[in-house]
Amino acid sequence: SEPGTKLHVRLLDQTVITLGPNSEVVLDDFAINPAANTAEVSLKLSRGLLRFVGGKHAETGSRYQVRTPVSTIGVRGTAFDVK
């Protein structure tokens, strides 16, 4: 993990969520549908730093969503940082 990392979580579909110091996040939804090979992940970042890397279902029509106080990000098979 990166220097300053306070939490590093790997979900069942290999999605990785990494939080920096003083971050506050709520995982609202995490659902995997093995029959359809899809996943739904929804989280809210209230403050701090977050790195998100979509998991093995990221390119199969799954829905990943990150909400912040000022924006909503829909993720499709990528990695990104939010501050």
C-alpha cells in the first residue's frame, strides 16, 4: 500500500478501496451476481482521500458508484483517486 494509507480493503470481486488519513467513507451497497458475472458497488466519501480500483467484474456491465458531497462518479473498469 501507499505511504500514509490508513485502510486498504479488497472486496470479494477484487475491487480495491484504499483510504488516506482522516478519511470517512460508507459502503452503501456491495452485491455480486455470479450468474450474470456482474457486481454493484456504491459508496459515499464524505471527506479525505480515496483510491478505487474496479474488480474482476468491472468490464462486464457492473455498476460502481462513488458519491462525494459535490459529485457522483460512475466507474467503468478503471482506477482513480478522489480527494
